[in-house]
Amino acid sequence: MKRIISIMLAAALIISAMAGCRTEDGEEGGTARIGISMPTQSLQRWNQDGANMKAQFEAAGYVVDLQFAGDNDIPTQISQLENMIATGVDVLVIAAIDAFSLGFVLEEAVAKGIPVIAYDRLIMDTAAVSYYATFDNWLVGALQGTFLRDALDLDNAEGPFNIELFTGDPADNNIHFFFGGAMEVLMPYIESGKLVVPSGQIEQAQVATPMWSTERAQERMENLISAQGYGPTGTPLHAVLSSNDSVAQGITNALLAVGYDADNFPLLTGQDCDIASMKNILAGHQSMSVFKDTRTLAAQVVLMVDALLKGEPVPVNDTEIYDNGVKVVPSFQCVPVFGDINNYVELLIDSGYYTMDQLQ
């Protein structure tokens, strides 16, 4: 009952706030102000997300307060959000560091009638989240798993093939989708013995990488190499599932250090098409990455905020999947795309996402 009352109260406050919001064309007090909270500037991905949103919101006539929370520092993110709320933003767009850490501060947003859009990381255990903008994260994992299945020809080759598994931060709700989508493809082959995980580490909690840290991923891969004897002349390692590029870069560092090169490098997946990983792909040190065009997601968030502030229906395409423990959050899922050495020019260069010089 308390949960139901909490949801009803949050919804009522948000609806009330929407009715009195300032709009981008100056009604009721001037240009609307958008607070954008990104988790870190140490990863290329979040720099691009923040920059793309800021540019597109400003092009649409909004004032933007864009802040990065140090290097994934939760107290910094909370403090920045408190300041944004206190100074009167009209909408908050938040990529949470820890999906479970923002409930208290977002109660302050609800009390002031400030709608909250969770950005590519669902904020958990709070009714304060109005909407969620993301990519189809199950499909991200499915693309990675399907790539490994097909590259190893698991339906036809005799095997067995050795694989190790890596996913991301346990505080990031997305890993349930990334890892779940990949394992839905790969688990039947693990169960049949066609794929073997020599470390025995197949549970999500065992293969998580705190903060999506390159260094933590490298450390774990080094430990696996030592324990299992992986190397070009040692125990064969045919593939590594990595849920994103920052983790894949740590895995790459560890594998290069023991003598793997482009001629014998294990299959390795990723996500985000970071510059460092694209260079690794071109060098033969990573196999693929899933491209999530931050320009597309930024444009979708602008559309959602526009609708919110105008009191119009907010565009969503899912109202069933994303349960944050208190409510199912209406969401818009953009479509991720497979990228590798064969299509990177069309995908990234021709589209203007990168220049060729950036990948040299």
C-alpha cells in the first residue's frame, strides 16, 4: 500500500509540475533549463553523450546545465543533482553511476515538481523516474552472442571452444540485459559442452566488472591467464565475451602482454565503438563492437523533454520491460547496430560520427 501511495503521489506532483513548467518558447517565465548529469569524463562514451545532448538541447532553444560527476563519484553526482534542483531546473536527465543511490535526492526533485528522465541507465527503487531513454540493451547482448556463435560456427564446428565471460558494473541495471541477451544465445552451447568456460565463472556476479573499469578488467584477465595458462602456446582461448569497450580494452591489454597478436587473437566483443576499441579492431585486437549512436539517443531525449514541457504525449515505444522495483518506467528504446572492420567506414566515418584521422 505504501508503494502504491508513493507512486500516486509522485505521479500527481509530476503532472502538477508539468502544468506549470516554463516552456522553451518563454511561457511562464522564460527559457526552460535542462539539468544533465553524466557519470564521468574519463570514458569517451559519456563525454560524447553529454556533448551531443547539450548541443541538441541548445539548438532547440533550451538552457543546459551539463555536469560530470568526477570519475564515477556517487557523492559528487548527488551533490550536483541537489544543486540543480535547488537552482530550479525544469527537467533532469540523469545517467546514474549507481542505479540504487539516487532515490533520496530524487524525492527532492518530485517535491519541486521536476520530471526526471533516466538516460541509458535505469534508476532503481524510486517512483520519481518519469521516463527512460535507452537502447534495446537485450539486443546489444544478443548481437554480441550471435557474433560469437557465428564466428565460431558453433552449429557446425566440432569444438569444444574455450571462452571467458566479462560484463559490467553490478550497480548498472543494464548488465542484466547485456549479459542476459548474450547468454541466451551462448548458454545452450555451454550446456552442451561445445563452449567451455575453463574458469567455471559463468554467473553474472562472478564476471561483473566494477565501474566498467578497464583496469579491473585487465586485472581479472591477467588472473585468468595465470590460473588457466592461456597464451599463444598455452591453453587455447578462442573467445572472450565483453559487454562493452572499456572492459574489452582491459582484456586486450592483458592478452597482448602474454604474446597474442593479430594472427592469433581470441574473438573479443565490445560495445560503444570507442575510438580506442575501433583502433584495436583495425589492428586485429578486437573483433566487433555494438554501435549506440549517441546522437540518436540525444535527439530522442530532446523530443521527450519537448513533449513533457508542452504537456503533450511523451513518445515511448515500451511500457512493459523496464521495472525499477517500484514502477514500470515508460521508455523509448533506440536500436543498436553491429560494427566491425567490414562496415566501420559506412557506420562511423560516412555518418560523420568520427573522422578517419581519429582512427589512425
